[in-house]
Amino acid sequence: MAPKKRNGFMTFVKEWQANNPVARGLSNSEAVAKCDPIWKSMGDQERGPYNSMAKNANVLERTAKKERLNCLGGSVAEMEIEKNEAISAELQMKRKIERIILTAKNSMELENEDFVFVSFNYFTKALTGDIYVPAEFSACRYSLKGGISSNYSTMINPGHIIYGQSRDAQDHSKTTHKLPLPPQAFGETNMGKLYIDIFNWLSVRNEEKLDQDPVIVYTTPELMPVVKSCFRYLASEAEIDEDERKIMVFDIHHLFYTLKKSVLDVAGVTNDRINFHVTNNFFVKDFFEYTEGISCDYHEKIDRSKYCTNSMVKRWGFTFSDYMCADLAIPLQPGKHIPLKVKPNYTITPASSSTNFDEISLDSYYSAPPRIQKEMGSRDLSPSSSHQSVSRAYVPRDHSVYGGTLDSDEEFPSLGGRRRQLPDKSHFNMGAGKKIAR
């Protein structure tokens, strides 16, 4: 229902109620009855100001835009503005990543371009507002040619937990990183000093850039709000000038996709079948998730390597190497491109003499053995056996694109433990669905 229009008489009544002490105890109908004879005794000149005020109020009422609210009471207009700003920021981020890769490609420095991967663990998140309390931070500097050249890792003790959220912090810690809660937490207690140390480490390779250029780091989309919030948390206690370069957090998934497309283009390989869903699926598989020896001592000891930030950033670097180095004939260096210790990650399927190489299970470029050491039906997966005859029907693929020797297991180790080995069918009674006891 449209609101009733205001008139001069009701405007006069409202003013009479506000200025006359007698009207304080009267209802609206009683106030109207009191003002009616006064209004009738007034001339046109006396009624004029009240009629003008009523008309102006009606005009403003019609022209004023009604603010729409959602079911939670939030402004729909503000939500639309925030949504558009988020879309615009994401588009600018993707364009920036593409410009970085294109510049490196055009300057023939794609394999030497440095990228910094970062990750935070947190104790708890505020119920209102995008605030995370940091618990652990790690970063590594990576390039396709050099692999992981350096890394930075530290635990953080913020000294306190958001009031009333100790239970939430305890539950989150128990199900993820298992770090002790403040004030018993490990690591640095001076948040301002820690931020400056991290900022200086991130800025090492940016000396040749302009001072106003931001420091760009990469993390996964689900960790982007955590990383941004934790950086703000640390920076709030740091004594830095407003003109200092800021830390910009970009999407590592888009970097992975853009870099793969450019690598294939440089290698002269068709990339028509490469899209974001393909690269994203490869990245999220996280083939190195349970690799030993790449997490911090604490998480290694309690068997929580998966949630260690040091393990996360290194696994991302290994994934980049696994997916792209072969295209540019870059030899993989253990400890830089792949873990120092890996287990064989290949299976040989027994088949007839017509079996070809495509029937061998491969999860990555270097997960297959360099030579088939026995006939295709062999089950010997021991890395110690090195020289075996190749089946006459076996036609090897052209691996010259890899540009490296595949003869030495030490120089070119395989990934480990990714594919679960299924039990032999003879172990099961398929009809009754029960295991046969031996």
C-alpha cells in the first residue's frame, strides 16, 4: 500500500503537538480535534507555510529511492556493490598474472621467472568479520628451472585467542594442524617484527622493481581470505609507512593454468586440450600429499604433514615441476623439483604381446620406469633391478622431449605411493561376498 500523502493540516498538528505542553498526554485523534477549530480560524497566509512543507515532504518521498533489504536485514545495494567489486578485483588479478607470464615469455625468461607460494595456518576465525588468528606461516620461492630455491617457515604465538572462541580454536586445531593454543603456542610473539621479517624476505627478489610495485604471492583460492587476513593481523602491529609496498595475494590455480599454456606454447606443443578444469584437477589431486621429510619437525613427529604449511608450499612447487618441467626439457633435481625420497609409483599390467605403452598406468611424466626390465607380465617393481629385456611387441614412446637421462634412478626418481594396489580377486568369494580364510 502506498503511503498517504501529507497535507498542511497534519503538518500543523505535528508542530502543535511538539510545541504545546498540553498535547503531550493527548492521542492523535484528540490532538486533531483540538487543532481543527484553530486551523479553520487561520487565513490562507497563515496556512501557506504548512502547505508548502507538506508538498515538499511529498516530493521528497516520491523521489527518494527505497533501500531494499535482504532476509538478513542487509542492504541489497551494498551487496551488489561488494559483488561487483569482487568480480572486478578477480578479473584484474587474472589479467595481472597473464601479463607477468606473457612478459617472461616474450623476454625468453619463462623458466627463470620467480614465484612465491605462501600459506597460513590459523587458530580461529572471528564470528563477525573476516579475521583469522595466525598460527603458522610458510613460503617458498620457486622457478621452473631452479625449483624451490629457498623457503621461510615459522610458527606464530599471538598471545591470546578471540574472547569466547577457545573451544572453536581447540576443535579446529585438533582436526587440522594440532598446534597448541596460546599462550602455550610455539613461535614468534612479536607480530610487528614478524611482519617486517616476512615482508623483507618476500621483497628480496623485488629490488630491481619500482618501490610502489606490490609484492605478489600465490596461494590456493580457499586459503586466499586466510592469507589476506593473517597478513593484516600481523601488519596491524608493525611500524611501517603507508607508502610501503603492499602484499598482494593471487590465485595459484590461475597461475598454474596460465603457466602451463605458455610452457606448451614455448615447447611447440599443441595446447588445445588444456583448459582450467584440466589443470585445476591435476593440481588438487596433490600427488605429494603424504610425502615424508618435507614438513616441519613438529608436524613430521606427530604425523600431521598434510596440514603443515611448509609441506603445503613445497608440494605446490613439486606439482608445478611434475606438470611442466618435462615440456621444457628441464632435468628434475631431487629436493628442488621433486622430493628427496620418493617411492615407485607405477604398475605394470600383465597383457598379451600386443600390449603397448599406453596400457601402462602413469600419474605423471616421470612416474614410469625408464626401461621395462622384464617382459610385460613381470611383477618385479624393485628399483634395484635395472637392466631387463624389452618385449618385442613393446614400442617405446619418444622421450627426447624430456632432454635428460632416464637411466639413473637417483637422477630421475619416481613418485611414490599414490595409487592403491587392489587385492587379487582370488582373495575374495565373489558369490558370497566374504573373504576366504587362508
